Amino acid sequence: MRTFQVLTAAAAIAALAGGTSIAQQATSDTGTDANGPITILKNMQPEPDGVQVRINGAQVDDLRSAGYDDITTTVHRGSNTLTVTWSGPITKLDFKVAFAPTRNNFKNVAVVQANASNDASLRKAGARAVTFTIPG
């Protein structure tokens, strides 16, 4: 237990000292690195069974919980498409795509927000597509 406390304290100190952000990635053969550019999908709420999210036709990882997913290698410069499909009634959609050309400089490039209380299309199976642009 003491080791865990020491590791937790060390992580907190590193974060305060400007440690790396969770939304950054290591250098890859596509030329992206921790300093940018990077694109993330923000899933702002847990999604029920039957909801699928695709970027340019490629399915995004499991979105059963709220969180972030690095989609840098899935998107490309120019026009991209985020498609959300659901197999039955759902209460809410809340996704954002954020792009950072440089470290910690994120800007939303796509937002999908809908609530079944004022959007009847969510009360039955359906889909929603949003086109967004990655600068470059």
C-alpha cells in the first residue's frame, strides 16, 4: 500500500511539473508525435449496446464508457466523416472530435449532440453523419 502512495505522489508531482498529457501519443511512422498533430474522439457519456461510431468507415474502439480515443491515424487532412448508428431507442448522443495542430492546442472540429426529449429520431433505430475537416 505504501508503494502505491509513493507512486501516486510521484505521478502528481510529475503532472504539476508539466508531465505529458494522456491525450498525447508517441512518435509513429505516420509522423505524428506528442507535440502534434493529434486528433481525438471525445465520448462524453457511456453508450448503450447497439451504438456504433465510425470515422471514415472504420469502427472506433469500444465506447461503453465516457472517455477519449486517439483517432489520429484514422482521419486524414481534408474532409472526414463521423457516423453514429444505433439499433434501438437511445436517450442522448454526445460526441466531439478535437484536433490539435500542436501540443495542447485542441479545437473541436465536429460536435454531435442530440437528446431524445427534443429529437424524435433518437426514439427509434437510426443514424447520424457529420462531416468535418482536418486542417493541413
